[in-house]
Amino acid sequence: MYCVWVFSEAYICLSDVTKALTWYLAYGSNMNRGIFEGRRGMCPIQAQPALLENYRLRFNLAIGPGERGVANLESEAGARTWGVLYLITVEQSEHLDRTEGVPRGVYRRIPVSATVDGIKPIAGFSYQSDRISLGRKPSPRYIGLLIEGAVQHGLPPGYLHYLRNFELAADERLPDSPT
């Protein structure tokens, strides 16, 4: 067994079975602690803001019958996407694959190298989907999760501005508001 110092507050002890660790870059709703830790049941060992070069954030993965879309990465030279780099166990990464729909082909893992503190590249993985549906947009609720996660992890103000300026989808699940 060995222990890892976490967030300058406590040690987490890991057995030999769980000591294999990996880095995961979240760029969508998994940046949000409530989603990543609460809904997904993850317990990251470390979390830090990171920059992914040559990928653009898109919302072209359809969710529902309307115009809503969730986050996806699109390869694009010169593009930049901020996210949260989480250090997790291999077992947690396998659980995350299941919650992200990897076995069903919704997303697939891709290798990434994200930059931390402007100089330190860290190899890890992220998710990307080929199930692209053009014309999709984030719902107000969904983009709110990304913005909240970006604030929680101290992503740059310019990136928060970028997130706040996406055109938003009407959420077909909500009743029309009276005029």
C-alpha cells in the first residue's frame, strides 16, 4: 500500500491493486464537481486546469429530438480547449468509460497531451465521438454546468467568456413559457 498527498489536506492510501493511475481530461460537464464526483461517482486524486491544443469544443453530439447537443472535441489545427485534468485510478477510468457510453459507441477514448501551468505537458486520455449532428447547441442548463465547473477549477476568464457566448438551444423537455 502507498499513500498520495491530496489537495494539501489529506493522504489517500491506495492498495497495490489500485495504484495504477491515469490522467483524464474533462472538457464538458465532467468539469463540474457535482457531475464528476456526484453523478459519475468519481473520486479524483488530483484536479487541475489544463489546455488542450489543436482541438475545438463543439456541441455536436445530439441529445434528445430537439436541437440540444453535448460537448465533443473536434480536431482543428490552432484551436484551443480548456478543461480539467483529473488524476484517477485505472479502475475509475473503466467506470468512467461505462458512464460515458464507450461500450455503446457514444464516445471513444483518445490519447491527449494537455498543458498545465503553461509549460508542463501531461499525457492522458479524453473522449471524442463520431456521432456528429450538425446544428446542435448546448442547452442553458448544460452550458451552466460547464461554466460552473470552469469556475470551480479556476479556468481562465477568457475561456469563461467563450463558454458564456455560445448560442443556446431551446430545451424541448421544458414547457413553453407564457408570452
